[in-house]
Amino acid sequence: MAAAWLAVWRLVECIKRYCGLALWCMFAQVFPLFQDASRFTTVTSVYAEGGIAAAMGSSMPTSANPMAQGVISVLSIAVNVFIFACILKRAKAQKKNLWKEEIFTDSRDYIEAMDRV
């Protein structure tokens, strides 16, 4: 019974996530200046010409260090690959299908979460 509720909960969470993203995209297309020229600006300071610099003037930085951004990007990809490899290793050790079965069922956090359900 808990597995069925967990599946329903996951489906509901995915639908909420997708609907939220769709609403944001529609809103941003109808009101583009909301994200370019307000205090809720989501455009980064990478754009030296136009973008946030044109919208906010000199109150915001107009450039970023591309070397630092490259290092952070490569580091984040490396960390994600490492974590995925650890999950694959754990799935293989438990002889479970990564895509169809839960991998961390024996972890303390998983057990606590299932006890709350």
C-alpha cells in the first residue's frame, strides 16, 4: 500500500513541477520586461552589452569572469558524474535495476520517510 501511495506522490510532484515551469515560461513570454528590467531580474550579469546592463544601468555588474564560470561548470559536471557512478555501483552491488527499483531502501533517511507515510 505504501508503494502505491509513493508512486502517486511522485506523479503529483512531477505534475506540480511541470505545471509550475509551464506557467513561468508563459508568464515570461507575455511579460518579458519582468525578467529584464525589474528587481526580480533573472538575467545574469554575464551579458556585458544589453540584457541586464541596459535595463539596470550601472547599478549591476556588467561582466563576469569566464574562466571562473568554466571551472565551476566543469566541476559541477564532474561531481554529477561521480555521484551517478556511485549510485550505479550501489545498484550493481545490490543487484537491483536502477530504473525500476529503489536503491537506498536500507538508508536511515529512507526508513524514516517510509515510517511517516
